[in-house]
Amino acid sequence: MAGRPFVYVSRGIPQEVLQRLAAECEVQSFPEQRFITREELKQNARGAHALIVHPPDRVDAEVLDAVGPQLRVVGTMSVGLDHVDVAECRRRGVEVGYTPGVLTTATAELTIGLLMATARRMKEAMRAVHNGIWGTRWDDALWMTGAEVSGSVVGIVGLGRIGLAVAKRLRAFEPAKILYCGHSPKPTAQEVGAEYVSFEELLKSSDMVIATCSVSPQNRHLFNHQAFSVMKPSAIFINVTRGALVDQEALLEALRSGQLGAAGLDVSTPEPLPPDHPLLQLPTLTLLPHLGSASRRTRCTMATLTVTNVLAGLQGRPLPSPVP
């Protein structure tokens, strides 16, 4: 291509990584501290040779048409790919790179934190402190008590990289048993002593259910009315994968009715949830703003890998981390 290639970045990335990209390319970044809209992405990225995007920025045929046929590569700072139409990119000869592996540790640590916060009712407890309730009442010895991982049956839906990393950390809490389900048994389950069961058996048997599986059209709303009805009324549900995995109306009903004990989410549909969303009014729901990979080291590593993918694609070299 003549001249320096044009790269459009849909959200801010660390400056030290951006400088590396700017040394070789003309770079434009979305300047505002919010999600870019679809129309803004289509307009701003017109003529780009490469895109750097993040979930939930949707890259599909309509966006690809708007950007133009000169587009060579899309780099997404994510493991999840539900926001990128990979098949359509391939049809047009556009390479796609992503960032698997590098966020496993950060996401696993966040998952454990979210589980503990939800099980021990930390959101309610902090509100009691800030609202002046703590110290003004003590109904009985069970005030603000929660559940322990120790002695509990923990079920992990999807024992991939993140699921296995979560299980390894959970073992330190001495659960009674770790169950998992998925397409097939995993040899790595032996590392954590996890037992392979069906999805329904996992739901029925687990005191705590953690979703770490990837999302596909086949498992959209995997956690629906039927799934929540099978779970123990005291069960705790954790989702750190994508909001599409959960039927949020079913989750709302399950929490309101007491069919489910509590839930902790790092993801939702949409993101962010409107502040007046009924889920946010429930004391038994803990919601984080998609912090799974949000450690500085991990985000910088993700950005570096994404830029490396993009530069390789622009230079006609194999991407170091292509979508398989």
C-alpha cells in the first residue's frame, strides 16, 4: 500500500502501546470516554487498513462495507469473538487476531473475588456501613451471614483455560467437590480433581455455579428459566463470560422469587445496564463493570498483542495470534 497505513482504534489503549503503533501507522482513536456507537464506528473508520476493537463493538458485513475493501486486518482486545463476524471477514480476505491466554490469570482472580463478594454478601454489608445501619441493629447472630466455599460443591460450566485457572484457585478454599461440564471430559481436570457430569447434574448438585464457557449461538440463554429451576434455592450463580449466556428476565425472576440464592455478574446485556434496571435494585445481585481482564499488566499485554497482530497483518506476515 502507498504511504503509511491508517489504523482506527475504537477505544483508548495504553499510551506506550499506542506510540509503537503510531511509529509505523497513521492512527486515529475514538476520543470520548464511552462506548463508540455503531454509526460512529462506520463513519470514523472509513478507509482504514486495520481496526482495533473491543467488545461490544460489532464488526459485521455492514461495518466492513462502510470501512471499505482496503481493510486488511481486525485486531480485537478480547478472547470472546461474538462481536466479530469472523466468517464474513475471512470471506473478504480480512485477517482477525485476538488475545487468548494472556487474560486467564486476571480473569480467574476476578472470578474468585466476585464469588467471595457474592457468597459473603459484601455489597449488602458495605451498604450497611455507608447507610449507618451497621451498629444500629443486630437482629440475631445470623445478621449478614453468607455462604462458604469450604465444604461446598462448586460447579464450573466450561473447564477451558479460565475455568481450569479458577478451579486451581478454588482448591485452596477446600470445597467438598468440584464438578464441571462441557462438550467432553478434559484431561486437565485431573489437575484439580474435578468430576465430569452433565449440565443438569451440575446444576442440581452444586452450591455454587460458575460460568466460564465461551459463548456461541448454540448456548445463548443457556441459563434460562429451566436452568434456574433445577438449581438449589440457596445456590449462588456467577457469570464472567458474556451476558448473552444468561436470560436476564429469568435471572431476575429467580432472584426475586427466592428460587436462586444470589448471583454475581461481571457481564450483562446490554453493557452497561441502565441504572434503573430492575436487576440493580436487588440486594442479592452483585454486578461488576466487566472487570475480568482489568489489571494494568494484563490490559497492557492484551494491547501489545493486538498491535502486534495488526502490524503483522499490515505487513503481510502471519499473525502471532490469529483466530483459529
